[in-house]
Amino acid sequence: MEPRKLHDSDEADAKPFPTEATGHLLAIKIFIAIQIIIGWKTKGKRMLIFTREKSTAAALHEKLEATTVLSQNLSLWSDSSIPSTILRDFDTPNNTSDVLIMTPANIGQVHPVGTPSDASVMGIMFDIPESYSQYQQVTSCLGNSFWSHSYIFGTLDRTSDQRLHRQMVESKINREELYPASIEGELRLICAYYDAAHEIGHKWSRYPRTRVHWTYWETEELFLECSFYFAVGKFLRKYPESWSKFNSDTMEHIAES
């Protein structure tokens, strides 16, 4: 395996960043989402789906109509005209829909459904939200915290994902109630990136991505490093008094083992 390398501005200019072949990738994402939806429906679950674009919501709704899944595309209505029964009855026995598809314009209209002990309604984040504040708004629409995240390798999902994690870290890094003063510098960053990944429900930290060229973000080697830093962050959050054991030499030795 080639060694990872730090960001090289000359190479970055020479090697164009990948652009999304929208039609092809959208079809893949919709196919994956439908498999998840059908699987959850067989278990008696209903689903709330978030997508950033009205056109994507329409395409997903059209594909679902060809299955046994009954969906409602909330983007067809303005905020003030969404039939109240659609939202009110979604998590009740009176519900007639399996799926609600929402866009950013609908977030404020969809009040929390389900409860922490009632996982009858699940969430699918079809697109990665534009910001951490939008992510919080989307996740607040479900009383339970189970969301499935759609991420297609080799696409711009990688930059959207990294942007979201960076914003999450920026919102946490200086909060003394989260990290004692004993955790500082790089270790505080490691903890903040761990917390960001943990909040989303992933077990790999995006911290190593901040130190390498984007062409290595999705390599096997870097994923191993991401898992390693997730474990380090988890340990430090559980045992903050042990921070002094994690100097650069120790970290390098552990990473090489």
C-alpha cells in the first residue's frame, strides 16, 4: 500500500477533485435507500427521510410509488399548507403512510415523532446536511435517535461529511464542560472528533483526514488510522486523567503496532 501523504497544493491543482455524476449516483443512493426502507417496513417501522433537494425528494417518491411502500413527499406543499393529518398521524395507529420525505423547507413543520423508548419511526439522512445546525434540526425531528446515513464512496459526500464533522468539532472544542483543562492541544482535537463521530453513530474519527491529501481520505490505511483515533478519543473521554500517557512518541508507537 502506498504511504499516505500530506496535502500537496501542486498535486491538488493537477488532480481535479471528483464531481458527481448526478443521475448515476442518485440512482445508486435511491436503490440503497429503498432496500433499507423495505427492510424496515417488514419489521413494522415507518421512516422519515431527509434530502436537501426537492428534485431528489420527487425522484425518491416516484421510485417508491413503484413498490409497496406508501410515501408522502412533503416538499410538494409549502410550510403552511402541509395537511396536518399527515404529520399528526404519522406515528399513530391511524397512519396510512410508510415514509415521509422532507427537505430543509419542511424541517420546522415536522415536530418530533416517536419517543426514546419507541423506535417505530426511523430516520434516513439521504443527503448530508449543509451545516451542523441543520443536522441538529433534522435529527430533532425524531424522538428516537436512530438515523441511517447515506454515504457514497468516491463522491462529494466525502467533503460534505468532512465539513459537517469540522463544524461539529468547532462547536465543541472550547467547551470546558466537555473537556477538562488537562486535555489540551492535539488531544482535545482528538476528543472533539471522537465526540462528533460518536454523535453521528460512527466508529471512526475524521481527525486523520485533516492531515492528509483528500485522495487518501477513503483508503484502507486511513480508515485504520481513523478507527485508532476513535479508540484513543473514547479512552481519553472515559479516563481524562490519563492524558499525559499520550505523547507523540507513544501515539506513534501504538499506531505502528
